[in-house]
Amino acid sequence: MSIENRKLKVKLPRAVREEGIKLWEDCLIGTFIDDDVPNYGRILSMANRVWGRRGSVSVTSLGAKSFLFKIPDSGTRSWVLNSGPWHVANKNL
């Protein structure tokens, strides 16, 4: 640890950084634009119906409007990122 410009600076060991990268490399975060968010079941159903053809997609709520999508297939993740915008129950994601 060190202090630079009156801010605490922490340098993580390489092993910790690599473990963090492995933990989150399969994940994307999606946020709904509107306050009216579809229910969790509809979001999970859409994610697996549309994105889960090469492996099951898990969905975790991160709060009122944001969700973590774990998509194990790298090709599918790239396709999801490049093919949006996405909608669930006519709500923009």
C-alpha cells in the first residue's frame, strides 16, 4: 500500500488479479432503461431461450434494474454484445 496524491493505492498480487479475471470472464451486466423491469422468471427464460443454445445462462439480480448474465460460451457472449439492443417483455435491456 502507498499514498499518492492523498489517495490510498493498493497493488494486488498477480494471482489475485488472475483469479478475479477467471471468476468474471464469462459475465456480462445488463441494465434495463425503464423503471418497469420484467420479473426475474421472464428475464431468465429469455436469456436461456435466446442466448443459451450453447450452454445454460445464469442470471443474478444486482439491484432494481441491473442483472449479471453468466454466459459460458465465448462466441455467444460476443454475439450478445454485438447484436443488441436486447428486449425482455418489450422492455429495453
